[in-house]
Amino acid sequence: VNFTPTIPHCSMATLIGLAIRVKLLRSLHPKVKVTVSITPGSHSTEESINRQLSDKVRCI
């Protein structure tokens, strides 16, 4: 899932992404692989946020 924050410097982008990830993990079958990231070019710290969103420890 790619999502676009409302503004390029949104401070809540990580939290929004983690909320999306947790909701999907809880709603879908456990065998489904969930990947959440920011739409390329839509945030000023895109790489950092995508790294945080892919961290498995954050979403337990």
C-alpha cells in the first residue's frame, strides 16, 4: 500500500503509516504480506519514513 501525506513535510506521516499497517495486519489473513510505504516523491524525508514503516518491531 502506498499512501500520500497531505503535505510534503507532514510530521504525522510515520504515525499514519503505522496505523495503516496495523489496521491491515489485524484485518487481513496472517499469510498476507503487508507492505506500507509513502508514495515516491511525496514527502521530504521519504526514505527515513519508509525505513521506519518497514521495521517489523514497531508494529507488534
